[in-house]
Amino acid sequence: MAITEDSEIIALYFSRDQRAITETDTKYGTLCRTISQRIVCDSRDAEECVSDTYMRAWNTIPPQKPDSLGAFLGRIVRNISLDCFRRKSAQKRKGDDIPFEELSECLPARDNSAENALNSAVADSLNEFLASLPQEQRVYFMRRYYMGEPLNLIAERYGVSANKLGVMMHRLRKKFRQKLIKDGVCTEGGGIV
């Protein structure tokens, strides 16, 4: 019988029961594979990213006790998949329609010495930015830049034209960039403050 409550699955992690991985995959495997596949665009790489996600969850629970296991796993698989994508892109440039490259025009250049503080500041600005958006725009933004969904799929799902959605995403990226500048996270030229 499959466990359906996050708290029960997390309890398995805390007791170091191997069933935690099986139950996690049963409940969140499809979500993790979907997120990863949209980022890395390769089913084998996506499967490896999902496996790495479960390993990282195993190694971080405990001591961490996430409030939402789905969001916790989503963040991990997204970060692992982005790292995989960056490695693959460094070896060979891929297609132009990658949502994370679109969003990179908003974000400051990376500086390893200040990366943790920067990540926290960007996360705070992003959360405030998302909270300020109407629900419809917030959903589009999250589907595009967190879930990695193609514009045409989002447009079809919500009954809007892909062109209108593309224009909206461009405006939202500009608005987010201005928010980062206003918050002092980055400068007009894109550098870190």
C-alpha cells in the first residue's frame, strides 16, 4: 500500500528506511522527471538527474525536514538538471528556445565568492516579484521558468496565443530585471552590486 502523506514519507527518511525512495518515486517521480526532461531534453539525462535528486534527498533528510516534499524535490531536481544542462551546453551548444537562457538576461553574472548571499537576495526579490503579479501571470512565469514548459504548450493549455504569451514573458522578464536593480541585487549593466 503506497503512502500518500508527505509526513509519512519524511518519517521514512528520518528512520533511514529504504522505502522512502520508493514512496518518493511513486508520489513525485512523474513531477521530477517532467521538470528534468524539460530542462535537459534527454530522457537518459533526466533519469540520471532524478536518481541524483533522490540521493540528495536521502542525504539531506535528516537533518532538513521540508514543509512540502514536492517543492523540496522540485527545487533539487531543477538545480541538478540545470547543472547537467550547463555541462552539456558547455560541450555543445543546443537549441535557442531554452527558457533558462531567456531568464539569464535578468540575472546578474555569477560571482562564486558572493554566491550564497546573491542566491538569497535573488530568491527574496523573486518571491516579492511573484507575489506582486496577478495569478495568471504568476502561473505563466512559473510554468515557463520553473517548470521549463515551452511557450506553445502553456499557450495551448491556457487558451492564449503563443505570440501574446511571448510578449508577456518578455515584459515580465524586463519587470523582474527592474525589480532586481531596484532591490540592489544587480546594476543596469548586469553586474553584481
